[in-house]
Amino acid sequence: MRWLLYLYPRAWRRRYGEEFAALLERERPSLRLSLDVLLGALDAHWCLHTDGRPNRNGEHRMAIWARTAPLLLALAITSVVGWGISRPDLAPGSPAASVTVGQNRGVGQAGDPSAPPSRPPVLLEADLSAVPATERDARLEQVVQVAERRLRAAGVSDATIEVLDGGRLWIALPPDQDVASFMGLLTTTARLDFREQATQPDGTTAWVVARVRDAAGVERPLTGAYVHDARAVTDPNSRRPVVEFEMSAEGQDLLATLTERLLDQQLAIFVDDQLQVALTVRSPIVQGRGMISGNFTPQDARDLAIQLVSGPLPVPVQLVDPPRS
Amino acid sequence: VADELANLGRFTEPALLILVSLADGPKHGYAMMTDIQRLAGVHLGAGTLYAALARLERRGLILPLAAEERRRPYQLTPVGATALRAHLESMRSFAVTGLQRLAAR
């Protein structure tokens, strides 16, 4: 019965082939088993492999029809023959009814969406509870894009990211990558903003996001959106890992305007509402450069630099199930 | 929490049988098949079993372990256990309601 294995797509066989063959060898050959495996293979071609949509390699429905046509024909013949020689209640329903199209889809860069992970995939969940139902798909798409940018910036070009039901992302990293080292990178929101101290109605002072009028007179919050480059370096004085960043041209102007206004006052950089750096402005900052020195490990600094360049996650994302090796 | 199992369409039942089979420990394909046969009197074909396994794996409800010779055991994940418990609880309340209605006849 081992030949039945070859009804499945190659990517599926790479992942499940060996164990599936071992199982087939223990099963008694029968028409019923052949039919079951034939349906399983069609499911793998149509639902698991491509999820019924053009996959990332640009393969379209027509190509899958072409690839699975012999299988469909075989199914039709087996069904007709099977109807004659076996009890009717063992034959499955019409093949068309059995081929359900899944809702999952492959997105991402290189690689085959169904290529087997050589280790368990990382499963993340985006918290979409605050997002209106009609915008969830778009928001999840943004999460995928941010995750892709972050992974690419970290030097991982062949990760596979897929969107599952319920706001979940399935991420398969290449086998040579240490999965644990990507958890912080992928789940930290990394929303940076510049803040100044403001007196609250109750008389206390608090850090509030600095708002600056741009050249056109529009007031804009000064956030990480204006950071266009960042990298992890070792501070020559403290010998500790720090993150250097550069603002875009627009951000440079905004920061210069802000620091003119804040002379001899406090300016701070927050990431995810955590104070990173606070300083007293002694002169306007015109070059649009800065340094964030926290109590960073080298990996923290690397992650933050990547996150600043790749942009914040639009919604909170957390790990669903810790990866095991 | 949405019922993860109910989202699996025609694979809901095979998936439920698999999760229950894995609830007392990791098993490979053939062990699941015989366990399910004994447990529920249902014979899952190899094609159906693996179509359901692949879906459960991709939703993070089960986890493949290292292959032993050529057979690969699968293990229930914490997410899978939660999903299974939720589904079984809803089956229980359904069964209780049904039995109560019958008793009232």
C-alpha cells in the first residue's frame, strides 16, 4: 500500500511521508483504505497545501486542478467500481462535497507554506479584542508584515509565516535558528515615543507624549514612526550595549523644534510605556540622532534596534505555547 | 473562547477522537488508531487520521515529538488540552439537557 503515499504533494511527503508509510504498512489493504487515503491526498493538495488560494509561489487553482486531475479521475473510478463491489454505505459522498477549502492562507516570503518545520512551529496569538471585526484581517496582515520585517532584519529570510484562525500566527523558523532567541523580538510591541513633563489637572507632573507642529502647522506626536534607522552598538564609555538611532528628515525637524521649546527641561524616550532615557535638554538636538541606553543585554539591544526600524506591532501579540525542542 | 474543534468542519469528529486518545499520553499514528477503535468503535482511515493530525498540529493543539524509528508520537499541548476540555464540557451539557428532556417525557 506504500504507493498510496505518492498521491500526496511532495512537501507533505517530506514532513509526514516516513511515519505515514509506517502506518500504511500496518493497515490491511482494502478499497476503503485506498479511498480514504485518496481523499486525504486531495485534501493535502487542495486544503493543506494551498488552502484553496494561489500560494506564495504564484501557483493558481488551475495548476492544482491540473496536478490533481489524475487523482480526481482515480477517485471517480474507485467510487464507481467501489459502488459496485462494496456495500454502498462504505463509499464516501461525492468528491466535490468532501473537498472543503480551508480558511488558512500562506503569506510571507520564501519557502513552501506546507514545507515541514523541522522543529515545532512557534504559535503566536494577536489580541484583536479591541479591533472591530471588519478590521481584524487587515490588522492581522499588519502583524504579519511587522513580524516579517523583524525576522528579515534579524537575518532570517526563510521563515514561514501563516495566518491561522482566531488571530493566530504560525511561524516556522529555519532549523539552524534558536527559536527562544526570537520570542522577545516577535512579541514585543516596541512603540517608541518622546515624552515631556506636563502638569496634570491635579497638580502632579507626568510624562506625556510630546506633540510638535510640523512645517505645515499640523500638530504631530513625536513617535518611533520618525525613526528611520537604528542599530545596536557598544557604548565606548560604559562598554554596555546601547541602541543608536537616526530620525528621518521630517523627524529631525520635529525633534529640533521640540528641543528648542524644551531647553533646560526634561525630555524622555519611552518604549512600550517604559522610561528608557531621560535627559535635560541643554541645547537643541538638530542632527536627529540619539542613543537609548537601558540595562540591555546584547540581544535586548539587537531586538530593540530591529523593532525600531521594523515598526511597532499594531496589537499586542503573545506566545501561545512555548516551543520545545 | 471559541470552540477550536468546531472550526475544523468535517474533521471535528476525527480531531476530537485524536485529542481524547492523546489525553492520557503521547501516541503515534497506529497506537491512536487502535486506541480510538477500542474507545469509540470507530476506525479512522490513515488518510483521515493524517488530515486531522496536520490540522491539529498547525493550530498548535498537538505537538510532534521526535520520531521513534519511523513512527512519530504526538503529544497534546496545553492549548489542545484547554480546547478539548471546553469541547467535552459543552458535549456534557448538551447530553445532560437531552437526558433531562427525555426524562420529562
